[in-house]
Amino acid sequence: MLEYRMPSLGADMESGFLREWHVKPGDKIKKGDIIAEVETQKGIIDIEVFDDGTIGELLVQVDEKVPVGTLMAMIIPPGEDGEIKETPQKSAAPATTPTAAEEAWIATEPPPMAEKAAAAEHHVRASPLAKRIAEEKGIDIATIHGTGPEGAIIREDVEHAITARVAPVPEAPKEAAPAPPPASPPAPVAAEKPAPPAQAPAAPAEEEKARQATGASAETIRMAVAAAMSKSNREIPHYYLETRIDMRRAMAWLAETNKQRPVKERLLPAVLLLKAVAKALNEVPDLNAWWENGLQRKPAINIGYVVALRTGGIMVPAIHDADNKSLDELMQTLNDLIPRARALRLRSSELADSTITVTSLGEGGVETVFGVIYPPQVALVGFGGITDQPWTENGMLDVRPVLTATLAADHRATDGSTGSRFLTAIKNYLQQPEKL
Amino acid sequence: MATSLITYRECLKQAIREALQGDERVFLMGEDVGHYGGAFAVSKGLLQEFGPERIMDTPLSEAGFTGAGIGAALGGMRPIVEIMTINFSLLALDQIANNAATLLHMSGGQLNVPLVIRMSAGIGRQLAAQHSHSWEPLFAHLPGLRVLSVGTHEDARYMLAPALLDPDPVIIFEYTSMLNLEQELQPVEGGVDISKAKIRREGKDISIITYGTGVYKALEAAAELAAAGIEAEVVDLRVLRPLDDETILASVTKTSRAIIVEDASRSVSVSSEVSARITENCFYDLDAPVQRLCGAEVPIPYPKHLEDAAVPQPAQIVSAIKKLLQHA
């Protein structure tokens, strides 16, 4: 039997609410199948399974709060025999009747102590005001330490918890940048033309609707961003490098290529940048890594791409295996990911698998981005806008489209020379766009 | 004159004198209010000034002279009936509860009773169990009455005039223990508002809700708490019936915490009522359970130290609040 545990969908995630099972005991599954929907601060996330096999048993009830790492299901590997335990409750149906819930308890046979602890959690001693504020701010009151009469949680405790989570909001443009105003053009990619084809990012009203549907509010997303960024600035000693890249060849190649394509299939400069980053990571693999008890290089290059939400906050979906995707495939991936990120409908692997982050603030007119690393990653690449600037080459002055690329990297994991090699590699790849 | 000190007793006397001067229909009657000058010397000298028809000594019959006061009020006068101390008020309670409080209703709105009844209440100076009652809750329970509590010199001086303007019966509690207390007094044009509680001190951390003898004690406690960094708001209920919910709830909503202080014993008291209204109306603004400091549930003892121990004192208010705010 294989154990399926609640995955972490980001360093900032402690738990989620199981909202729906897509499978029932006896169902055949294969790696990558979506088996459940879990509600997190970032909306409802489709949870994928990591193994092939047959669902043996479901151990978590719909609408239960599930801490990261909780055993959720037992999976029988292919070719093995295993007992399939029917969960009395129909999958995807909330536990509404007491009988169903009771039977479920019997079926899963939780140790008495665990049951007691779970029950105790529902009786948090807190003042009505503290509870109200915690609810308004989307904070789980059970996680707060009480200092009031008889250990009760009081307003002050909740306010401390809020401060702890929201505190030092990083000043890096990535986080400080307000979401583009509703009237502004779509935000997904670095430069301006051509307009993103076939892509209909959710309008703010729809985004809001999505949030209401998924239970994620602008505030909970803000909290999630705040928690991750606070952790980053608290724990990661950042170093920053910057380089200016002549984009004349890349832009000319892009214009020529797009000329021959129907509007729907045109490419944005962002895909060139993403591809260049992916290829550069192949050369400098130390930056495609997580810092978890030391540097853990990651075999796959999954680039997290920052998507600003119209009403504030960001989502960072992963572009899987970016180095193995063609420019067209990258473009298709962006067209798929960005609207889903805005609608808060991402898959768990898209939220959890990123090995590096790319943020691109060019369309807002910013030239340089100094980012904050998304833990446990060790690097973040920032692209500003592509603007015409004076450029010297061979002692001659010219005007070129110039892009400023920056790297924020974890100094525990790598040193400046590594970062320098990486940025230089990006620069070189962008000089040969036809080879990307 | 505004800066000179004045006793609570003198404030009461000035209020009565002003009422007698301002309205011919006003007269004072009660036991020993004339020749003796009042059991607590509040009306001393008024007989000489206004004559026996307006400062009227009565026989020792609370039912009789309270009933006479009701009759006079019905007849167009504006009587001030003094009941020497609150313990004797029980003898007049039939007149108060069954006549004064109900006549407007029983007459279909035809007969209102513009009567003011003053009485001394609370612990005095070792007057023992029969003369030390805090029965404000008893009267605050009765529909048809307006019940006022004189917790400050300002109210002692300026509460009588609006009470006499009220077309319906008003009970005013004065406090024996405060008679000799000296304070500065600022003039209040047109009398105080007897429909509203009064914030005596602003604060953000906790509302001390009190009345009568509790007001100065609460202010003393608040001053001490301020030195410890706690900003207590002091709410003087002033009108015990009908309670001024608006002021009470606004204060508690602001501070999120409340402690109610009164001399009356805890069970079925003004504090019970205020506490209930707070939880009914601003439960989700509360950051701590509503606290109460009340009189002990005993007949008030004679010995001074036991008498003091029978009702809340400033030190207890301070320690209760510090405990609540975890600064102790």
C-alpha cells in the first residue's frame, strides 16, 4: 500500500480544506490524475496523485481541515492485492447527516486521542471580538496563542498574529507593485506587442466571482503572499545582480516570425525570455534548486511565472519542463496558465513544483525589478520593460531595444560568480533567438 | 466662585433653593425637613427663607405624605417629597409603585404625576444594616418611574431642576456618605440631561460602568490605572431607569471590555441588567467577559472595617481591572 498525504502547495501553506474527492475506493488512478479539490488561501486547488494504482481507502472527509502531511488516502500499487475499503459516505458529498459521519469515524478508526484533539480544536477559548477579527482577517484562530484571562485568545493576540503575518512587506517591486488597474491591458508578459493572442484574462469582476466561488478573498491571498515574502526576507540572505541585454536581434526575429503567423499563433517576447532562462539553467543548475537542509538541485526545470491579480495579490503557476518546451508550447502554456491563475483554478503541481521564479514587470513601464525569492527556491529572475536606449558597441553609439535582467539569489546556496554566469548565459541566448 | 470647593450637601441645598425660587408650585415636604433642617441638614435654613407652607414637616408616615405628594402633583403642584433614608421608602412603596408609577397608565393618559421623591441611600457612617441599603435596583425595576442616581456634585446641583420639569414621577437617590465631600463645581446651564448617562472620563482600554458612590471611586481607580498605563473610561449611568443603552453600548464597543461597579448586592441588580444588555447587544465586540464588582450579599455590618469591606473600593476596582488586562 502506498500512502497519499496532503501535499504542500507552497512554503506558506499549513493546511487546506478538502472540498471534493474526485475518486472513490476501487478507482484506478495514474500519476498526475486529479483526485481531489482542496481549498487553500490561494483558492481551490486540484490535487494530483503521484503514483499509479488503485484507490484503497479514503481517510479524510469532505470539508475537513487537513494539515499538510496528513494521510489522505491509501493507494494499492499496480499488480498488488489490497483491501478496498468502501467509505460509507459517497465521495464528493459533504458529511451532513450524523449517521454518515459516525459511520465514517468507525470506518477510519481514529485513535481516541486524535479524536479528542480534533474535538478540542473546535472549542478554542477566545473572546467574541478575537474570533470576529480572526474570521474577518481569514486567520485560523486555533493557531493563535492566547494570553487573555485563563489563556483565552483576545484581540491583542489576533492583532499580533496579523502583524506577524503581514509584517515587513518587502519593498521589492514585485510585491510592492499594485495590480494593474482594471482598464490597463493584460499583464501576463514582458513587452507590449503584439497583443496576447487567444488569451482572455479574467476581468476583475470575474476574478472576484472566482474568488467568491473558491472562498479565497483578496485578503487571504494577500496573507499568503505576505507570509511567504516575510519568510523569504527573514531567512534568505539575498544577493542581487543586474545586466542590460541588447534585444535588437531578438525583437527583429520575433517581428519577422510573427509576420508569418496568424494572430492567434503569434509569440510574445516573454516566451523568448522564459526559454533563455530555461536554457541558462541547464548551464547553471545550481540556481534551479530548493534550499532545504542544503542545496537540493532539481532535475526538472519548472519556471514559476508571476501573474498579478487584478484586485491585488499574485499567483505563481509553474511552467513545467520549460527547457524541453518549444517556443510555441511555451506560448500555449502561458495562454492556458494565466487565465486559470486569475480564476484561481490551478493544479497542485502548478502551485508546488516551481524550481525558480520569473517576474516580468515590463508592461508597467518599469525598467528594473529586484525580486524577493519565493522559498524554498534559491533564485528569482526579474525582467523590466524593453525600451529604446543609447547603446555603444565597437566604439559607436546606437539606439537599441534594451532589456534589464536582474537576478535575486540565495547567498546560502550560490555566490555572485554563479549568478553572473547565469545572467550572462541568458544574455547570450537572447542574441541567437533563432536557436531558442 | 467656580473654582472654590463646595460640599455635596450644599449642592443639594442650592438645587432645592433654586427650584423653590423659580417655581411657586414647588414645595418640599418630609420628616424633619423644616424646623430640624433635615435629618442630614440638607434643608437647613430653608424654612426660615421660604416659610412653613413650602417647607413642610410631616408626620412620621411615609405612606401618608408620599400619597399627599401624589395628590398635590395631580392637583397641579410640583412637590419634592423627601424620604429620610431609603429603608423607610418601603413604607411608601405602595404609593410609589401602585399609584405614582401607574396612574398615567390607569387613567388612559389623563393623569400624570409630576412628583419628585428624594431619598438618602447607601452606606452612611456606620448606620448599620437597617439604614445602609442600596436598593436602587428595586426602584429601577418599576415601569412608570424615572430613577436617577446622584453620583457627582454636578448632578447634586443640577439634576433637580430637570427632574421637576419631568411630567412623570422621578426618584432621586442621594448618598449619605458623600454629603461632606468637597469638590469644585462648574455651572451647567439649564440643568443636566436626565435621559443620558455621562462619560466622566474617557479611555480606550475598559469601560467602568457605575453610578452613585461608585463614580468618584471609579475616577480614583482610573487615575491610578492611568499611572499603570491603562486608560479606563468611566461611565456614570446617572439614570438607572430607563437605562441609556446608547451611551453604555458605544463605550463598550469602543473599549471591548466592561466592569460594572455598584454598592447594591450582586444578585438581580443594576449591574445584572447592564451586563445582560452588553452581551445582548455587543457580544461580538467583547474581548473579555463582562465583570462585576458589587456589594457583598449580606446585611451591611456596623464596624467600620467590615462596612468598608461590604462594598467595592477603588483598590478592588484597580486590581480587578489589572487582573483582567493581565498587567497584575
